[in-house]
Amino acid sequence: MLPIPDRVAPGLTTYDAKDPDTSYPPIRALLPPSGAPNVLVVLLDDVGFGAPSAFGGPCHTPTAERLASGGLRYNRFHTTALCAPTRQALLTGRNHHSVGMGSITETATSAPGNNALRPNTKAPLPLTLRLNGYSTAQFGKCHEVPPWQASPLGPFDAWPSAGGGFEKFYGFIGGENNQWDPALYDGTTPIDPPATPEEGYHLTEDLVDHTIGWIRQQKALMPDRPFFVYLAPGATHAPHHVPREWADKYAGAFDDGWDVQRERTFARQKELGIIPADAGLTARHEEITAWDDMPDDLRPVLAREMEVYAGFLEHTDHHVGRVVDAIEDLGILEDTLIFYITGDNGASAEGTMNGAFNEMANFNGMAALETAEFLRSKMDEFGSPTSYNHYSVGWAWAMNTPFQWTKQVASHWGGTRNGTIVHWPRTITERGGLREQFTHVIDVAPTILEAVGLPEPTMVNGVLQSPMEGTSMLYTFDETEAPERHDLQYFEMFGNRGVYHKGWSAVTKHKTPWDLLGGALPAFDDDVWELYDGSDDYSQAHDLAAQHPDRLRQLQRLWLIEAAKYNVLPMDDRSGERLDPEQAGRPVLVRGSSQLFFPGMGRLSENSVLNIKNKSFSVTAEVEVPRAGLEGVVIAQGGGFGGWAVYAKDGVLTFAYNVLGIREFVVKADGPVPSGTHQVRMEFAYDGGGLGKGGTVTLYLDGTPGGSGRVDATQPMVFSADETTDIGYESGTTVSSEYDTRSSRCTGKIRWVQLDTGTDDHDHFIEPAERLRVAMSRQ
């Protein structure tokens, strides 16, 4: 029962503390069982099984190899095929649909298995450890906060340092972040990065600096108390950002393309004994273009994309090594249980066959803007602060060698199998061993609890807990040939689904991750199932469905039973509909067609602001302009890779619309805004006739028009995964090159800013009563 109840035994209470019969037991700190180890869990992002050198891949990972040589490699460890579901499963020891994370938070629906809400009957592991005396800290990515709870006002019960059980959190909320200029939080407080890219800043280095600093302080002040540290860098999720010298290490290494690279990796995996000698190399599906069929003039770009990614992964592994070094320097490496999980899913195929200089182009259905000529012109910038890059689908496929498919495809091992290393010198006697038992990310939490000698809680904060659904892996630590105990596991993501049972797997791929503009999907009942015998087919290379139809039907029924048990049903393969909160059935922070902002508000996610895409909208602000003139941002949404802003430059009111960092449209007023208190206004009249169309911009001063222009195209779906909306300044990268974050600070006194969508205010002026009505409508 947690928290552990304070139970005081009755006894003699004396009147005078000096009475010799006065006796009370000494106060003792709450500590876990004697000998409980420190725990470090490292979870990398979007790393396929065949990427790190520790598992035969081309990306050098000396830290992973070092830990593996002193511990154990697991070559049949599985994730969920997507980031947020894997993370919630890891932290709770439950299947991802059991904790509401059927997919990512941004596509949450009202269905229990997809609502992004962890039930209070399934308390997270760090909370259990903290309530048993562990010091707990998370550094890096948290993608488990529902979008309607990700504003600066929370509620914070799903945030790591509030309801998540971590005493310390330093990192970011969401699926990805700019490695050079991230949106950071310390606890629940938004903060700016401590340095700039020009000063050498990089997010991974920053996260590791904070991790090391916290561990050192924890051991300096609480040497008897073990720690639980969860390090989840944003690497190597896109954007693939890394200092150039790390990418240049791989110059020319990938010029032969992804087909050849798979052959090389496959051979290396067999040479190292990572995969069985009789494993087969799965074939390339027709949806993935052969390297030789890619345009000649694009291949240098494609090779550079992979060089950047490889440098990014090596850079990440290097900084994980700094944490291991710090633990060793403290003399506690022997007593620290380390899980190094190289990926939260298979390698990401979300970058199109050509890759991307700005991955948001694909997410907006505008990948065609990035022509071969454009990509060649940007080759030297890949990985730099001016990029938001991703690599080709072909490289994702190669990084999942020897398996089929990629991230999001939960049916096949290419989406779910991630190389994992366990290091605990005090307990694991074998050095450099290989473990081949089937294991899953939900097994990590029960393993840690068994290792530290703590039971699963039956009640947490007064709420009866449901049992963990994972199986402890501890039995494998010193039993190479021990029969696997986790012998039944379902998989599902966007209709891609499968089931594993006692060596056999039945799977069906329903949806292709990178086909965002494809036609109608087949009915679930029309999906074609495949059957694989894992006892002699490690990589799912030989489909036995035709030979064993009865076994296939048995496993299909078993998948359905597991799906019903764990809230997988109803399956949901919708795309655009799930991005719309109303259709998806999830809450929204703002409703209606008007929203008021006030100076200083900032770090507002797209879910915290009215959606202005594909429609007419206006921005009105009341500003007190100093005699020196107006400069800086009134309101900005997004950043340098897509967004819009209303600002003043040289005293002149300006509207800028940035399409993916590729095209920028700027409209300026006819003259400067005079000193005194004024209303400035921008109206955008959408052309209509479809998504992503342009519109006419008109600027007003106190209701009088004074400048107009055109925006020829807009972004129809999303501006950014990490950039936000700010009032009176702009954080992160800037929408316009006419200012930077420092000069974005508005010199005038902004009294209020009002955003209106789909309305036509014919007098182009907002009266106080009208503004009051908008404010009161929010009550």
C-alpha cells in the first residue's frame, strides 16, 4: 500500500521529556530494501535494430558495445512500433492500450485504449520507487501528456514531475524537438536553452549535463539512497541534428545505397552472432524503391542524409557514455542496473522516399515542394540549425535489417524489435552474453521491481491497482537457456497487427506509414495474414500461412481475444479525422471563434490556440507605442520551419507567413505606427477552394486600412511539433529573418491581443464591450 501508512504503536507518553522512561524510536529515512541497486534506463528514439554497431549496424556505438561486453545483449526485445505507446508501456509495465496509449497523444480519441489517459489503477514505476525511498529523475522526452493538458496551466497530473512520480524533470513535452533550439521545461516551468547553437549548444549534450549533475548531487547528499534515472534523449528522432564533424566521419560510407547496406549489416550480424546463423534476410517490398532506381542526381543527397543520421546516433551514444563514465567515477557502476534500449520502435520511415530537408513538408502533404534540385542545394545544411531534416524510407528499411518494414508497422519485427543491453556487474556474472528469450518493453518495470526487492503495489494513493502485464526478465540474467516466460504478446498500431505465441507469430500489415495521401484502406477483414515459425525463422522471412492454415486461424482468434482483453478494440486506422479533436472526441482547450491573449503569454502549443489553418482569420492588438517607435513581435505562431507572425520592423506593422522555411510572404503597412495607444490589425481573407490555399492580407491602424498584399500558399495541417505561440516575443526559431529571439521583444506595451477566425468585423475595430464579450464567453 503506497504511500506506506504512518502507523505509530501506542505506548507510554511521559509528561516531561527528561523523565527516564521517555522513549521514542529514532526517525529513520524511508529507504528501499538493503542492497537495492541504482537504476539507469536509457531509451533512444527511432533507432532500428540494424542501426547500432552493437547489433551489427553501420553506426558506431562504442558505449553500447562497452556495456554489452560487460553485460547481456537481448536480440528478441520488442517495443510497440511507436514512441508514446512504448514510453507509457515502459513506465507502467502494462500494454499500451491498457494505459490509453494506443497511438501518439496527438491522435487520441475517446475510446479507452486510445484516449491518452493513464488510468489511476495503473500507477507508473517511478512513483512506486519514489514512495519506497528512491530518488527519481527524468531527463529528455516526455510524449505521454495529453494535448489538452500540455499548456502552461496543465493540469499537470500526466507530467513527469507532477503525477508521473519523478522528483526531477528536465526535458521537453511532445514527440520531437529541435536539437539546436529546443522548447525546454524544468519541471513544469518553460525555460530557454542555456546557450545558442553558435555557442556550441546541442540538446543531447545539455540533457546529459543535467543528468550527470543530478546524479552527482544525489550521491553527494544522499549516498545511502539509490536513484532511478530515466534518460530519454530526443535523439535520434527527426530532425537529425548533429555537429558537422560527427556526420563527416561517415563521408562516403553510404554511397552504395540501402540495398547494399542491408547485405553488409546482415553479414556483420551473423559474424557477431547477434542473429542465428540460419536467419534469412527479408526481401524489399515494392513500396520501397531500389537504390539503383533512385534518380542519379538525388543519390548524393540520399547518401548525405544517412551520413548525418549515423553521426547523430554515434554522437548520442557518446554522450550516453558520459553518464556511464560519471557513474563509474562515483564508484557505483557495479551496483547500478542499466537498461540501454536502442530505440522505442523501428527506424522511422516518415521522411518520404527522397528524405526531407524539412520533415513538416510531408506532414502537410507538401513534400513535392522539396524537389531534387532544392534538396541538392541544401546538402551542406543537412543536420545544421537551418535544417529540420529526415532520411529516406530506404534508409529506415536498411536500419531495420534483417527484418521487414519500419516504425508504425506493429505487425512485423522491423517495427517492434529493438536491440537492448542490460548491465549489472554485481549480479550478472556472464560478460558479453546473448539472450534470445522473447521479451517486451512491458517487462522492464517488473524486472526492476524484482531486482530491487519490492512488490507491485496493490493500492496507490487510495486506488486499487491492476496487476502489471509484463513478465520480469530477471530469470534470464544468469540462465542462458532458461525457457522464456513471456510467451504471449499482441501488437497493434493503426490497424497493423500481430500476435506472438510460443515461437509462432501471425501478422498482417494494414497501412504503409509514409503513404499519407494514399487511397482508401482495405477493410480490416480483408487484410492478408502471414504466419511465421520463430523457432527456425528468426527474421520472419518465410511465410507459412498456406502450409498451416489451422494454426494461422488459431493465432488470429488469439489476437482477437488479446485485443478485447487490453482495449485494442475498436481498431482505428483513420488519419486526418483523428487530428480533428471534434471528430476524435477529445477535449480542446479553446472553443468558438475568438481567443484573447495577454502580454507575456507564451510556449502555447498548437492545441492551446485556435486553429487558423485553411480559413480566414484576423489578429487585433491594442498597443501603447513609445516615442522611439514600435519594434518586435506582437504575436507569433510556429517558427523558422513554418508559421506566421505579426510584428513591427522599423516602426512598420508587418505580417509574415513562412511556408515550411521554403517560401516566405511578407506584407508591410504603408507607414510606421505613431506613438500613443493604437489598435493594430491584420486580416487574412482565405481564398478557399481546398486546403493550403493562399489569401489576401490587409493591415489596419485604428480601423483604417493601410497596407495589403498576398500570401500565395499556406500550411494546411501543422506548423511544428515543437514551436509554439508567443505574445510580445518569440521563443525558439523565428518565423521571419527580420528579427531574432533577442530582438523579437516588443518595445511597446501590449495590452491585449485578440485572434478571430472565420469572421468579418466590418468596422475593423474592436470596442471594449466586444472584447469583454469574448473574455466572458470563455468562463
